[in-house]
Amino acid sequence: MTKEIWLNLPVSDIPKSTAFFEAIGFEINNHAPNSEVMVSFKIGSKNFIINLFRKDIFQSFTPYAIADVSNSLEMLISIDAESAEEVNELLQKAEEAGGKVFAKGAEQQGWMYGGGFTDLDGHKWNILYMDFSKMPQK
């Protein structure tokens, strides 16, 4: 069975992407070979791994074209937050680091609070706080 899962994303500039993700609080994964063509981050209490590869290196992994995410969606990467305040803080950090907020923090369905941003390469990120005590019961 699968031991781990991680996410690989193509980026244009490893140093700029490294600075962006460090600015929003991601931790560099020192167990990976970080270099001028790759950087790896650990995210959250379960140390989910996100690897960023320079686009030419990423392209060598697959025969498929890299998606143009400038005005389309390849996926929505979601991050769990501990509070509505944490959602707003992460959105602010992302914007200050050069990302773009596409959805300001707002209540959703009466029990969730979330917002979203794009990173420097246009990948879409969703930050969501879920208050399960307010979740509608069936």
C-alpha cells in the first residue's frame, strides 16, 4: 500500500518561489536534495510534502504539456487552518510575498471560513477553517 503522498508543482524560478513559500510559513524539507532546479517543503503537522521543480525539469517527468494556469484551474490545493484569523493572516502573507488573493476570507455555509490566493506561478490555494461544532447535522 502507499506509504506517502506528495505534490509536485512546476515553477519558473526556484529562488523566488522558495522565498514566497518561506514567507507564508512553509518549512524547507532538508531531507530532500534542494538545489537550483528543485526545492521541497513540509507543510502542516503531518509534514505533507510539496516539491517545486523548475519547469524544464518538471516537463522531463511527463509527455504532457504543463497547464497554463494564468487563467484556468488545474486543481485547488487546500490548507486547513486553525481559525478564521489564521485564514486572514495567511492570505495577507501570501499577498505581501507577491501572490494574488482571489477570494478574501469569508464565512461559507455557516460553519466554514475560507479564502484563496495564487502563488507566483498561478497555482491556486484555498485556506479553510472548519468549525465542526456548527456543521449541519443530517
